[in-house]
Amino acid sequence: MRVSVTPAESDALDAVLECWIDLVEGQRAYGSHIEGETNREAARDLLGQYIAGEMLAVARPADESADEIIGFVMFYRDRGLFEESVPRGVIENVYVVPSARGNGVGSALMDYAETELADRGVEVVGLSAMAENRTAREWYRSRGYEEHRVVMERQLDDH
């Protein structure tokens, strides 16, 4: 499948929001605590900020006249509280609609985000995946990503 990845514009907000809700609801199967529908308005606001900051891209089929969004990616240059030895970028929420998976859409989105971050002076990129989502973790590894930091959690049912 030929894919076109472009910066998201404000008219894509509602479609991206529906994809985001699908993404976070799907991640609950891997242990995520984020709720989709409950966070609809907060997510809409955040996605709007990412669009305005040119930190969100969408994928569409390149060979169709339809304006259907088949995936999105969020990314930004990390400007934390502390100076770091190299400029760092973050990729978040890589999502491809189920019917388009396995066709290079995710790779096109990742390529776009990595290129944009490099153009913004980033030298290293971080991302996170749910520990139980082995498919995603293996895919990121196939693209050269390695574990850098491990986040651990436990249920506090004995307090």
C-alpha cells in the first residue's frame, strides 16, 4: 500500500481523536490504565495542541482520492527541566487502523516522525511501549530501538 504522511491539520482533529480513543482502549488489553471515552475532551485538547505545534502527522492512502486517515503519530523535541548530553526527541502514540496494519503504514509514520525530529536537531529518539505488547516491542527493536529505561509498577492493595 502506498501511503502519504503529512502534518495533521485542524480539520483532521476529530478523525485523529477517534483513532486515539481506539488506540488507548486497545492498549488496555496490555495493562494500560488510560481510559479512552472518559478522556475524550482532554485528549481532544491535547491533540489540538500537538496539531498546532506541528507535532502530529497523519497517514492516508496515497493512491485513493478518499481523505480517510489510516494512522497517526505524535512526536516532539524533549525540552525537560534538565540539560542533557544530546538533544532528545520523543515519539508517542503510533497508531494504524486495524484494516491497514501490515502494509507499511506504521513504518511510514515512524520514518516521518524520525525525519522531522532530526530536522529539528534531535540526535536520539525515545519511545515507550506497554511491556505486555510484545508485537510492538519487537517491531520497534526491528527499527533499531533498544531498551533504555524500564518503568515498573505494582498494585498497592495491601495498604
